[in-house]
Amino acid sequence: MSDLAGQLEIRLDRRTGAVAIGSTRPVTASRVFAGKSPAEVVRQLPALFSLCGTAQAAACIGACEQALGQQPSAAVLARRQALIHAETIKEHLWRLLLDWPRMLDCKTESTAAINANANANANANANANANARASALALPPAASAMPSVMQAFMAFRQAQQAAGDPFSLDQQQAERGAVAAIDSRRLLDLVIDQALGTAPADWLDAVDRLASLRRWAEQTKTPAAGLVRVLVAQGLAGCGVSAVPRLPGSACQQLAWSLASAEADAFIAAPQWQQECAETGPLARVAAQPLIADLLARHGNGLLTRLAALLVDLAQSARGLETLLDTRMEDASDAIGCDAAVDVGADVGVNAGSRPGRDGRLGTGTGVGFAEAARGLLVHRVTITNGRVEHYQILAPTEWNFHPQGVVAQSLTAIVRSGAEGSELERLARLHITAVDPCVDYQLSVS
């Protein structure tokens, strides 16, 4: 039970433009929980996932509570959501401070290389301006801040654990954890210092169009602003555009039905929405936000739109964390939208507790829990009989986004067919894979 991750194998064929994505992910590995008590599963499952363990815990306990007929309070739901926001902040800062800078390789990129790699679809004037200053571009030493991010996140989680666990089937313990005073200032300060340069709410108000994003990037000295400058300078704003639709927030009920069907295993391995592949994750969550709507219209779902979506999702998570920890408990239901009609694509965006089952009742022995993890929608389904788990299923974001015909496959096909060669083709492929962000290791081969 130590490895539920597996690996992705991605192959590009330069001659044909074909992209093949295979997976060794054991998508039915959650069956190892059969025969265990719900309390054992809730305790053990998050520890088995190296990434997004908090979101996994939220989806797991939401499914178990629904099956057992438990309804957590609004305060418990609010605290769970706050912890998911904190985890999302940590994961997004990791991408912004470590992964994106490494893939963009801006410190070694020469002006000539930037000119040669400029995307033909980029605006000519923007390219001219970007190329004129390309030789002066350099990102701040972003990686050096990541230990501080990890320390702030771990301190936040440890303070919560010391007070009580809101992800507990013991309702008294969950309530103790929900009312604990937890200080998020260290983590939120890092969001400002390393990414946004200002308070999250102010950033969301000010950066609402491509023009204001460019202005913010030029005027702000954070590592994240530097990424925007470099990406634009390299002419990669529209790199990897595809037409794959986004998974809607209204999909939850149908997903619950799909997991209950006789074809559930095949669906989990290669999920589709209304007979089409679909994308989940930050871009799907924030597509309606003004900045992202403007970028989608101008650059499609290319790299600049994806980087901006990560920033918007980071800002919304930081704002949500601050709001939920400051909210009086009697107002918590309004803060998280915890009625049955919750939109999992909304700003607060998660079913972090119980919801009525397919027949509208709690305690039917079957439950489905939803959580918006950093990389996309997590769905857990459990069947409990005589106090023991009979069946457990997990539908993860990776299966949506790295479907053999999904958003990554189609975007990589566009990159292969763009004419990029050699090391540049591999760099652009890895950059796009990083932008969509699998939750597992991958191997990339180009032939």
C-alpha cells in the first residue's frame, strides 16, 4: 500500500506528429481499502498520497460521512476548505518557484534563441518590444524561497493537528479542530512576496485583462511576474493551444452515476464528459474570471493563459484561506456555500463534507465525496456494509488531463506539428506538461 501513484509514459513522433500517452497508474488500487473500517480508511488514505493529501482527506471523509449518515457542521466544512486552500497555495508556489523557471530556462536563453523560437502567432509589436529587452531578462532566485514556503505550510498544518483534526469521523474531535485559532500570515505573506506583489483581493481587482497583466509583470519584481515577462519574451503565449473543453462544475451528479455503473473501472481509467475528453484544474476553475476570459479569447488555452490561471487560482485560494479563518463560525455556511447545490468550480470550490446520495438521503451505505485539489477535481466513492468498506473508488485529475486523447495529448500534437526541433521540441513539451501538471512522475521520449 506504499505506492498508489504509478507513472506516465509520453511519446512524441516528430515525423507523424503523433502523441501517445500510456500509464502504469493502478487506477483500481483503492480496492486495498476493502474490508477496513471507515475510520481506518480516513486515517490511512491521505498518508498514501505524496501530493494533495489534504484534498484526498476531504474527498475521503466526505464520501464516508455521506455513507454513514453524518452531517458535519458548517464550521468543520469551513476549516477543511481552509486547509485545502493552504495546500493549493503550497502546490502552486512550488510550480511557480521551481518547475516553471526550470522549464523556461530563462537564465540561459539568449536573445538570438528567443528570436528564433518566437511563436508565429504572437503579436508582431509585442515580439519586437520583448526581443529588445530579452537580453536583460532574468528571474529572481525563486528556488531559494521554497524552503520558507514548505516551512510555513508545515507549521500551519502542525498547528492544526495539535488543536484537533477536522478530517475525523469523531465529530467531537472534528469540532475541536474547527474552532482552533490558526495563523496563516506566514503562508499568505509568501504569496505576496513571491507571486502577486500585493494583497490577493487587490491583485484580482487590478489584473483583469491582458494589458493589466503585462503592466503588472513589468512593474512587479516577484519571481511569478518574471515568469510572465519571460514567457511573453520567448513568444510562447499561444503555445500548445487545443480545443478540449473544460469539465463543468455541474458535472458532479453525473460523475457519481458513472462511478456507480458497471463500466466504472473503464471510466476511471479514461474518463470522458458527454462523450468528449475534458480538462480539470486551475484553468477550468477560473475560466470565467475576467483576466482568463480575455486570455482565452486572445491566446486560447496556451501557456500564457495557463500561467495566468495558476496565478488567479493562487490569489483566490489565498483570499479564501484568509476569509475562512477570519469568518465567524455562524457565518461559515455562507463562506463555503455548503448547500447541496454547491458549484465545485466556484472560488471556494469544494465539497469538503457530506452531500445527499443519489436518492437524496444521507446514510444509505454509499457516499461520494468531491474536493478541488490543486491539480483538479478529486472524486471518491465508497460503499460501506456492516461497518466495513466493501468498495472504494478514486477518480483523479490525472486521468482527465492525461487521457490518451485528452488536453495534453492534443496540445502536444500541436507543438510537434509547429515545427519545433530537437532540444527545443522537448523543452516545449516538458513546459506544457508542467503547465497542466501531472500528480505523478512521467517519462518523455521524442523520436
